[in-house]
Amino acid sequence: MTPDTDLFGHPVAAPVVREWAPAAFCDDEYSPGTRVSPSAWLITLPNGDRALDAKDGDGDDDQAMPLVDGERVNFMWLEIYPSIDLEIMQDRTWTVSAQPDHRTQSLTVVNDPDFLSDSLDELVERLLEDLPRSGTSVTYKITCYRWSDELPFFFSKKTGNFETGLAETPAAGAA
């Protein structure tokens, strides 16, 4: 991350971006790096088989997860909306450069996930608790985004990609 990028590495002034991550890699405490599509998470193993790339950015030495034809992997998309500026004055009043996109589900200060909030009011309340006593106003760059629910994708050996709407492979031993 740089001062010109958000928590996800995107430019703070970028238009709406939608990227994807395996749902199993997402939780309340950690969000992996995202990629442009579910199929962007596929790698080719030395034996030629395709696998889900387990390098999710958490620093663990994850192993690739080989896939079989028809295997279901749930993904979530992340939409990142244009960031906004939030200025909090010493008298505890505040203004924003623009309202968050109406689809925004979560907000946080750029490069500071400790302030993750569900609404602009909640974020301001949390920031007011930490407002420096400098006698001047403070301006924050705010990231606005939304995660989807889990969506099923199925690996197709024929195309070598994830597809939607394919039948799941029955579990081993199922009749």
C-alpha cells in the first residue's frame, strides 16, 4: 500500500472496481488480495493439472489446491467505490467531499483497517474518540466498499477455468 492506494492496492480515485477472492480465504479478521476473476486464481501444476492458488496474501506457506472436473469453489466479489475525504474539525463537526456510494457496505480510513465501520456515522464516531488535540482539523481519505455473499463456481477441466451453472461432482463414494 502507498498513500495513493487503498487497503486492497487500488488507486484511491479509481472508478468502481469488482474483483474476486475464494470465500474460504475471507473472514472477519482478514481479507485476501483480490483478483480480476475467479479463474485468475487458477494455476497450472508441474504435472499439468489445474489448481486453486492458495497464495492468498496472508503470509502462510499455503499449498495449491488441486481441482477435479466439476468441483465447486465459492467465491465472493469485492466492489470498491470511489474514496471520499472526511474532514473533522476540532469542534467535532465534520464534512465529506461527497457522500459514499449508495451501495457501500463498509468504510475505513485508507491504510488503517482498525477503523472498519458499517456506516459513515459509525466511522466518524470512532474517529472522534481518537481525535488529536492539535487545535486543527484532520482530514482522512476513506475507502468505501462492499463484499458479496458467497457465489458458487465450478471448475471445468474442458475449459480449464471456473464456470457458473455446471453440475457438482458427486462426493467420492456417493451413489
